[in-house]
Amino acid sequence: MEVTLTDMTADCSAAKAAARTMATAPIENRNGALAAIAELLSSEVENILAANAEDLADERARDLSPALVDRLTLSRQRVEAMAAGVLEVASLEDPIGEILDSRTLQNGLDLKKVRVPLGVVAVVYEARPNVTIDCAALTIKSGNSILLRGSSYAERSNGALARVVREALESAGLPADGVVLSTGGGREALGGLATQDGLIDLLIPRGGEGLKNALKAVATVPVLYAAAGNCHVYVHSEADLEKARSITVNAKVSRPGVCNAAETLLVDQEVAAALLPKVLAELAAAGVELVGDEQVLENAGDTEVKVATDEDWDTEFLDLKLAVAVVDDLDQAVEHINRHGSGHSDAIVTESEQAARVFMDDVDAAAVYVNASTRFTDGFEFGMGAEIGVSTQKLHARGPVGLRELTTSKYMVRGDGQIRE
């Protein structure tokens, strides 16, 4: 089945034509499509993995960092996790038609504010094939159509996954163009996508600051940025140091190439000598390149730590690299995070309830944690089934973008002949 077009306007028009049917489709059809996706992911797993193996063997993948290769790589277990996520989305309550407000006005008009789909959602994403399935599942469930534009590194993988979704849509009586995979044209085609007024209702770029800034310069359609995750772990003076060690290592090492991985560790000077030698040694043993300030170097023991540059504090490494600083106190930690962070996810490790409250109130981020890893900022972990991305802006959505974040509202008003005086 053909799933890609070369002309950007034709891609967007195809998704737009399907949007009305998707918006009014019964929940049974939408859930039926999701069930079919999960089933086809299982039956087509060998073809999916073969396509992924071709992407990994392509010369374009040779220059990717190990963390980015991990993002690109699919396994049987990861495909099974995709299917589980799709079924989780199917099990969630239908957001469409939810009554947000209902009242009768003094003039007798019956007013209801109702949740409705956005229309056509376009998502630009990098070398993470699972995003193809996550995004498709969420938009199908929320009654939207979607235009997907993935990285050329994952072109074969995305194509195999999109074929699964389009087949599932048709099997459920829905238009295949409810999901359109757009390829070709390279980065320059993004400008064309970002200016599809009247066809694209919301554009969501998942990527770094470079992608964000490139789209900001040209976009004429509404954009929701799921951008950089410069996340922090802060170890307070009243921290349980074993919790601090475990949380830090997990936040950095478990999957360094994802947006909720920690990029900076801040440690109160009162506990620096007790914590840093052990945690830095464990991080280095896991292959993490460490950069730090003068006090970190003094407390590093036998572990090699390079001098951090000013740029390091503002960088999302997406790799096995961590910037480490010693701070005077909670206030200085909060100030550092708010100055250098991207507003994604930040954590404090402390046994002080007062310090926890101050941190949660004062840190300006989509997700703040007390005694837990930043790696939990994820739609699946938050019970959303999946996510289209994590928004680091404040309008119209912040944090993981799930079903409800893919809707808007409509006022439905019924009268009996009323006219306005």
C-alpha cells in the first residue's frame, strides 16, 4: 500500500480530507482501529524489524552517537511495548464529546461547551520509529487525522509502521489518510509544512532547539513545541545519599538519548564530599563523560572530570555526558535551574518537606519531582497510554501531550427562537 507522497500540499490535503470523517467516527471504529494496530504489530513484527535493520545498516546511521542509535533501534520487546501502548490508549475514556460546561442562560438559551478534535495534527520527529505508532494511536483515538514527518534515518522503519496503521484504519472502516506519512524534500520541506494555512491545525515539532528555531522563523500555522529537555537532578543538603545516587544514575544512564534524561547534576556543598566521589565513579564506569565546576573537580576523587564550559550548562547532550556543579543552597539551585533549564523536568532529592515544597513551587518546569527520577516524564508512565511529545511551553498544553491536549472546545447553543435585543 502506498503511504508516502512527495508533494507537501498533497500530503496535507489528503490528511485534511480525512479529518472530517475521523472527527465524527464512532468510538467503536476508532477503538477498532487501535485494536487492529496492536494485532498487526504482532503479526508484522518480522517485517518491521527487517525494515529497521536496513535503517541501522544505512550509511546515514554510521555517524549517529550510541544514544541516537539506541533511539533508532527497534527490538521485538520494543514493538511489543508499542502494541501495549496502543491498547492502553484504546482503554482510555473517549475525550470527544465530553461536556466541559453546561448551563441555561437567563434568556433561555441552552449552552454547552464540548470537547472536539483539533482537525489535522502534523508531527515532525527525529530518529525514533516508535513515535510513528504513539502519535497515530493518540490522534486516531482523539478523532484527528495526522501528518507524520519522521527522520530520513528511520525512513524504512517509519514506512513499515505507517503501513500497519493505514491497513488498520481501513479494516475499521476509517480512511487510510487519517494517517499520512510524508517523505522527501529534506529539511527545506519543513518550511512548506509550517506554512500550510487552512490545512494544518497544529504542528508539533519533536526535536532540539535547532529545529524549534528553524520553524519559529517561518511558521504561519499554530505550533506546539515539544523541544529540548535540559533536565536537572538537585541533591539537597538533607538528601538520603543512597536515593540521590540511584536517582542520578537512572536519570542519566537508563536512556541518555531521550528528552527526560538528566543533563545536569547539582549538589549542595554540605554533601558534596560525601556524595560526589561515589556517584561520579559509578557514572564514569557506565561510560558517562563528566564535566564540572572547580568544586566538583576538588571532590571527584580518582574519577576524571573535565572543566565545564559556560555552554555545557545550557546544552541537552542526548548522550552519555553530564554537567555537574556544587551549589551553596536550595535558592542557588533553583536559580541555576530556572536560568539554564528548558522547562522540561527537574528533580530534587531531599528528606525535607519544606525544601521539597519550595522546589516544587519555585522551579518553572512542566514536571517537577521529589525523590524520583526525571525519566518518569512520559505519557505512558503518566497513564496517558502514549504521548506525542512533552511540551515545554505554557499554551495551549504543558507537559506530556496526550488525548485531551489534542482537542479543543466548541460552544453548542440551542434556542427556541430567541433574538438579541
